[in-house]
Amino acid sequence: MGNFFMKNVGTAGSKKPLSAIIKEVCEGWSLGNHETFALQIADATNFYITEKNRNDIKNGSILRLTTSPYQTALQLHERIQSSSMDAKLEALKDLANASRDITFAQEFINLDGISLLTQMVESGTERYQKLQKIMKPCFGDLLSFTLTAFVELMDHGIVSWDTFSVAFIKKIASYVNKSAMDTAVLQRSLAILESMVLNSQDLYHKVAQEITIGQLIPHLQGTDQDIQTYTIAVINALFLKAPEEKRQEMAHILAQKQLRSIILTNVIRSPTPINDEMAHQLYVLQVLNFNLLEDRMMTKMDPQDQAQRDIIFELRRIAFDVECEPNNGGSIEKRKSMYTRDYKKLGFINHVNPAVDFTQIPPGMLALDNMLYFAKHHQDAYIRIVLENSSREDKHECPFGRSSIELTKMLCEILKVGELREASFMDDTHACHYFAACAVWHHGKQFAQFLSPTLLTNCSELAVSQS
């Protein structure tokens, strides 16, 4: 076929059907069977022109007369089944490129092309095991183009993800679980697993049985940012679709596997600049982690719960280096007076029963969790803040208790804890949240570590301004 220039193909004023235009071109070039031909944009996309998209074609565009989508799909359907490895490889490469066009994709899918590709993945790779040993680069390309074509076809949303067999899922998962795998194959396999999990709850359970966090972590320790991005995307997808109790378990596993340290070392501190998609996936992962705090944020403290009250006693013990007095130690009134005095120094609103301070939601028990973390991990700073503010006049104080509760509430609002978003979400606040995510990856106890420098900074600034 050939390229040509024709006016008004895509203009709204053109009343002539595309079929009539194609017939005229074919007659001009003495070509019969005009119904087997179609028009394409003669650029890198090679998209077919249809009645639906013709108005998107700019006047003056260069067009190409080529075989129709159906004829092309039929030819490729036959060619990818060739017994010649070279012919098969070339056909799969052409299929991967052509599958980006939805018009072609529809025709190829109508020929049961998706089923053919899945069968090739399930059984074809075994057929070429011997070939893999002697022609590994060729085998990698063969599988890569097969998976690329599959991904492009599925991205059009024509076929349901629920139609795929366990055998296919196992095969894709095996490519991810292998320690040494062709980069392109690994990338496509991760993309397929992500889509499976996000688009089908049933497939989520099947994929979760085949892929573990431990098997994904090594892919973050390489230098290929695309592989790292797809890996985090799969983790996010598994996180997003997991039942609530499973999410807490996953978070525990991620902490055990030192995910934050791995991301900090291999992604954030990598010499390769973080691209937009990686930034987005880090942001989604951080949002999913923060949302695990929603339960504590929305839990009121029970003033009668001794285990919860013991946390407040621990804050008092660390601050004033005292042990809880036995029941027979002094009069009840004297002990009450001592506790009231210390709770006032700690900055609680309710000096008699500080448990009441944590009945406001948000931030609920999350504020108390953060206070205890700060007291234990920044003990010197904690004691200094408490003692300094207990010796100031009321109008100059930065009460630890009240400040911690308000700062926790403020951070919950800023970081939108509990506002679950879809993995595709992105808005103008993205950069701000991503900055927050990068900062948090520096620490193990993410949310509490936000409170620590915030509390220190605010109290220090107050001290300077009042001095």
C-alpha cells in the first residue's frame, strides 16, 4: 500500500462515508476488493480511521491505505502460530504494535485471539524449554512480545479479567517469582498481576496465593526504576483489595521485610530521578499505610480500661522518674493530689482523669500512641518539654498533652487519614503528599515520627518567641 494526502477526510463538513473514500482510492490505484482495505494515520501510532474517530483527524494529515483491521487480525492470528521461530517472533512483534489500536484489538479478540495468547503462555513456553537453553535471548523476546500484546489488548477493557484460568495466573506469577528473568517479561508480568488484582476480587485471592511480599521485595533492590514502579504497584493493588484484617497483617510483614529502608536506599536515594509514576505509587502506598491508623484515630479511650490507663501512668513515670505507688502508700487524698499535680504538668486538660482527653475523635487513641512513642524514643526531649513548660506561666506554656492531641489531629487532617483513594487518584495536592511520603520513608514508625519533630519545632519556637 502507500501514503497519500487527502483533504476533508476528518472534517465535520465531509458527508462522504469512509467506505466510499476507500473505494475511490482503491479504484485510483487499480485495486479490487476495496472492502479488504482501510485507512490509517501515517504516523507512529498507525491508528485506523473509523467513522467514530474521523472527526479527530486534522485536515492535511497524511493517510495510509492498508489492509483492513479484520484482514490484519486474521493474518496475525495465523502468523503467530507459525512453526518457524523467526516468523513467529516477527508476527508477535507486529501483534504487540497493532494491539494498541482498539479497532484492530476488537477484530483480533473476535477471533478468540486472547485465548490463543493465554494458551501460548500456558503451554507454549514448555514446548520451547530446550530452545530457551540454547536461544535464551530469542525466547525472552518471544515471551515479551506475547505478554506485551496481551497487556495492550486487555487495556482496551473489551474482555473481562475474570475469564482467565488458574494455570495462566500460576504461569505469570512464576515469571515474577524467578530470581533471574528477562526484564521486559518481568515488567509485563507485574503489570498483568496488578491489573488482575485491581479488576477482579476473585483473581485477587488467586494471585495472593501465588505471590508473597517476600517474593516481590527483591525486585525493589535492583536499579531498574520501571521494575521497581511495577513492583510497588502490585504491592499497592494487593494492599487495596485485601480485607481489613489482612491489611494489618501485610503491614506487619512489610515492616519485618524492612520495606521502608529498602525504598529509601534503592528508590529515594537512587541517583536516578524519581519519575511521576513512581512518585504516584509511593504516594498511594503511603496513603494505604496511613489509612491503617483510622481505627485507632476513631477509637475513644475507655476511662475504665486499666490497660489504657497504664499508658498514661507510663507517661507520668518517664517524665518524673516515679513508680506507681502501692495502694497502701499514703492517703488516697494525698495520692490523688500528687497525680493531679503531675497530670497538670504533663499538659492534660482534665487533671483529675486525663483519660477523658482521649475521648474526642479524631484523634482518639492515636494521639496517646504517638505520645507514648515520643516519650520512649525521644526521652530526653520529652522530659525537657514537660519540665520546661511546667515551670512557665500559664500564658507561656506549651502543654505536652494538649499540644500532642491537637498536632495529631492536625496531621490526620493534613495527611487525610481514613480517606481511602483509588490507586489511579491524583490531584493538585499530589506533590505535597509525595513530599510527605518521602519524609516518612526515612523512619520506621511513620506517623509517630511526624509528631516528634513537629512537637519539638513548635515548642522550641514558642520558647524562643516568649523569651
